[in-house]
Amino acid sequence: MAIMVMPLSESDNRARNKINKMVQNAVKKGVLWKSTYCQDCGVFATEKPLSAHHEDYNKPYSVEWLCNKCHGKRLRRSRRVIVDISKWPNGHIISDTVS
Ligand SMILES: [Zn+2]
């Protein structure tokens, strides 16, 4: 298993955008559940927009729905995302760093 932890780069952003697109498409198709409230603070999606948070980008459909404030807190806590690049056909490396 090839695991790499890398600082945030252009290719990371591309891979993350791709995953986020996959999530959006799955929600549109009705195959992925989207919460109507923030799963951390409980604020309703009608009050604040929610985004999909990944604890593990190796599981693109394993997401939690968080408001921007809670999402920021989570990203600060988990500064890095470790990804098994052997699962990515194009050798994508995904990581997350928040300054
Ligand atoms: Zn929240």
C-alpha cells in the first residue's frame, strides 16, 4: 500500500474537485443522502449552505454535511488527509493543509 502525505498542491485540488463533483452528482441522482442540517452544530441548510466534509478521501461517498464554520473547524483539526495513491489510476495524491 502506497501512502503519501503531501502538502497541498494543484493536483490535490484537481483530485478534490473531482471527488466533490462525484458527491454532487450522487446527491443529484438521489443515491447519496444530503443532510438538511449541519451534522456538528445543527444549523439548518435553509439558514447556512452545507458542504460535504471528507474524513477520508479514499471513501468519496463517506461524507458529513457541515456548515462552513464547522467545516473550517474540522479541517483545522485534521490538518492532513492520508490517501492510498495505489487506488488512484492516475496517481492522484490528495492531502489537506490549512494554514
Ligand atoms: Zn455547523
